[in-house]
Amino acid sequence: MIGKCKAVLKAKLTELTKKNIMLRKIVRKVFYIRRLCIFKRRTFAIKTDEKTAMFFAFKGKSYACSPKAIYEYMLTDEKYKDFKFIWAFKEPEEHSDLEKNRNTRIVKYGGKDYCKALACAKYWFFNYRVADHIYPKKDQIYVQCWHGTPLKRLGYDLKNSNNAMNSDEEIYEKYKIDAEKFSYIISPSKFASEKFASAWDLVNTNMTNKIIEKGYPRNDFLYNFKKEEILEIKRKLDLPEEKGIILYAPTWRDDQHQSGVGYVYETQVDFDLLREELEENYVILFRAHYLVANSFDFEKYKGFIYDVSNYDNINDLYIISDMLITDYSSVFFDYANLKRPMIFHMYDYEKYKDDLRGFYIDVEELPGTITKTEEELIKAIEGTKDCYYNEKYRLFNEKYNYLDDGNAAKRVVEEIVKRK
């Protein structure tokens, strides 16, 4: 009962702060001070352990991305046999099997052990911003792994983003604070380095030396997986072996937020039409962005649409799928490593481009067909039988994925340890 009342109050307060920037700043300041005091109290006098590394992905929701790749590489390298490894999760019991690995411990995100682990670990490998009230000590190394090559604008590059929870100025401040905290940010290409430098304002603050351009550890798996793993994952998800698999991974919208829930995704895709036209030959794996908090009811489409939004590692979904459909998500940069068909279903292109985010690259450079209606989408899916890995696709990989080769985690870790 008490928990329910707190949730209701929090939702009402969130709704009020959406409309009143001054109130939002006051409320956030109060929470910041409270959390900072708690963090300092919990971590007072804890010394840094030179051989402890901490990992955290997608706000504690997943065992995935570059933190996972870096952790698994360090487990296999004898140079780090004496290291202790700590993972933080919102639901630690769901990942307890990791503790079977050498020197590995699991902590609950936000709890006392989480705070103590942050204070103890020499290395932080996170793919999202650290909470505002948490700062690394001078002898700690915070590695901002991030979570994709950006298509849509980030941080200081945003203009009139219409974000439901933050003004552009508030977003700039968050990126400024993060840039001051992290020791390094991982980049997969010259293009990404330029955009990260701009988004985190690293040029004007003389911090471009924080960029490590060595490829994306998160993509190592796409070069190292075995064929047997594809069959294993398909069986795990109970997918029909005789049908093609389409991975549909749309991104979130900055202006779709529900108080008490979080960012939501209001899909405008006509799944009835897609089922009517495609069900005989395909199934769809629906993968919502990790920031999307609402759940989806696909019971009506059972056997055709599989909701894999809570599946831990998207790399597994990449390797079992025959094609990718997305809109503005950066997943296509990673998926392009597999040289498989991609379709960009941008039904709200004008609004997203002009009112929400804007893009870093011209959409004409995208290595796949752009569609805006279900009829165009169905035609594009059927058209993938033709040659799709063309000159345009090849040039795309040469520009954005030239450093991905299955060994990025090794290069990143060796560079960080060498620099320390």
C-alpha cells in the first residue's frame, strides 16, 4: 500500500515538473543533494582497488553491449587473472549465473553494495551516463562505452528536441557533467569520434584526448559467433525453423512520456496488414528501445510477432535474423557488419527530423530501402530477394565499420591499462 502511494505521488510530481522548469530544477536539486549525501556516507573511506573492474549496461537492465564484451575478454586474458569483476543489475537474481565465472560478483543497482563497488573499483565500464550525484575519484578510470554509432543527434548537437523531460539546456548540462567525469569514451570510427566530440563538447573543453578510437567491443561477437549458436538461440525463443526472421527494432521518441511509467512507444505500424501479407513466410521479432518502459500486447499476433524487448543481448537477435527493419535506431550500424538486408521504416520522418532530433548523416546514405507506408514496407521486404549488398552498402561499411573485426575489446582494454 505504501509503495503504491509513493508511485502515485511520484507520477503526480513528475507530471508537475514536466510543465514547470523551475519546479523541476528545485526537485532535482533536492534529490541530488539527498542522493549525494547517501552515496558519500556509504563510500566514506573506501579505498580504490587497482585490480577491480565494474560493469553496467543499459541502466542495469541487461548483460550486454561493450561492457559485456570487455568483461568476457578480460576473463580470457591471463593478464587479468587476478582481477575482481563486479556487475550491477536492477534484478541481480536474473543474472546470478555470472557469479560462477572467475572472481565475479553481482550487486543490486542503487543499493549499498552498488555504492561500495563504485568506490572500490579502479575501472568503470558503463554504456550510459553515470547518475549525476556519482563522481569517480581521481585515481579511478571511468570508461564511457556508449551504445552505438549515432544517426540521430546527441547532447550539445540537439536543437529544439521537444524532449518531454528535459529542455535542450538541461540536456547540455547532463552531457557536460558526464564529459567531466569520464576518463575515456570508446569510438568505433572517425565519424563517431567527430560526433562524440561535438555532442559532449570535447573540442571546446580541450578533452578530445579522451576518445579511444579502436572499434566497438559490442560488435566483436558478430565476427566470432558459431553457427551452432544460431540454432540454439532459435530453439530458446521457440521460433519456427522454416520461416524467415525479421528483426524490427524501432527507437524511442523524446516526446512520448507517461508520468509514473517513463518513456513509451506508440507504434503506428499496421501489424494486421503485415500479418496478412507476410505471415506465411516470416515471423517478426519486435525489439523496443531500452528506454521504453511500456509493455506491448501481441497476443493477437501470437505465432507471428514475438516480443523480444526484454531479451538481454541484442547481438543474439542480430545473428538469427534474416533482415533488420528499424527507423532511426543506431542498431543498423552494428547490423551492417553482417552484410544482411536492412529496411528503414520512417513513417514519421518529417516530424522526427524537424521537431525531435535531426540526423548526423543524409538518409540517402543509408544502406537500405526507406519506406513510409506499410505497402512500401511489404514491397521492400519482398524485394530483399534481389541483390541488396551493393556498392552503396559496401561503402557504408568502409566508412562506419572499418575498425570492427572481432578484436576491439582487446584493443580497448590494452589501451586503457597502458594509459593508466
